Amino acid sequence: MLARRCVAALTGEAQPRHAPLAPLADQQAPATSDSEAAPKDGFGGRQLLAAPPAQVWQAILDAQNLQASIPGCEALAQRSPTDYEATVKVGLGPLSVRFKSDVTLHDLQPPRSLTMVFVGQAGALGSGQGRARVRFTPTADGGTLLHWWVQVQLSGRLAQFGNRLVEASSRKLSEEFFARFGRVLGVPADRPPPLSPWHRLQRLLARWISLFRK
């Protein structure tokens, strides 16, 4: 409570209940021509990349980089500059599910943002579809801070696993995808993503309060 009151006094604003990620507006790609609304559900994160946005943009369009980044990807072929087909084997609860998937890139705004749409068929088990919004922000040292936001939905028998299991599995796969993609470009091992002003203020307040507890 003390930390929250200090924050409110310093900033003049009410403290958010939680801040594990940047605000939703920072997670989504810039608004498209049809004024697409911000997603109401899903999950996201950030990945620091040791390459400028233009290089990151070219890398994420490369079929070999995508295949190396997608967890469980057994095969991937590029049909057009924005369309791919892939065979992906993923773990979902007690099952190992193989999806025949189409991956399509939408809303391309080089080298700032894009949307990746996944549609996969798993035979008698059902199907799955997802959308990943990706935004590239240049950093002061010439690198890129990659913001991503993912939404996933399953149908058929796969949907019976429940929202919590589906989200947990999807989150793990998404985090692994962007971590792998970061390794393709090279991520400094000793450099986590830069802290937001809110997180920096939290750390300063925590240190200040700890002095009075000694």
C-alpha cells in the first residue's frame, strides 16, 4: 500500500492494478484502414533483438527463419511472399497433436508491424486458428524491441481441453517462437528488454522502502 501511495503522489495518477506487460495499445499493431479494434483477450510479451527493424522485418519473412522459430515445425514451404504452409507437431495436455497449417501475413507496414494468421487442421481432433500481432520498435543502440500479442482459438475435440490449458500451451509456444526468432538474429544474453518508466519507478520505490526496514 505504501508503494502504491508513493507512486500516486509522484505521478499524480492512479496506480494500475498490475503491469506485467506494456499497455494493450502498445501491444497491437498500428490501426489498419478498417479501424480494427484492440483485442479483448489473448496474451503478449516483448523480445529484444540485436538487429535494426529493417533487418528484423526481412528475417521474419524468410521461410527458413520461420521454420527454425516455430516449435515442433516439421516442414514449411512458402507459396507466395505472404503465404506459407507448415506441418507442426505440438503438445496439448496429454496429446501430441500434428497440425497441417496455413500461415498468412496481413496488415504489412514495413518495417513497423504485421499480423500473422494461423489456421491449422488436426484431422478428427478438430482445428485451431490464431492471430499474432507483431510490432517492431527501434532502440537507441540500433536494435529492435519486438512487441507481440497473440490470440488462439480451438474447435472440435481440441476445444474440450478448456481455456486455461489452451492458453497455457499457446503462451508457452508463443514465447518459445519469439525466443527462437531472437536467437536467429542474436539476442544479447546479458541484456533483458528495457524496463518501462513504471517498472523503473517500482524498483526505485522498493529500494527506498527497504532502507527504512533495516
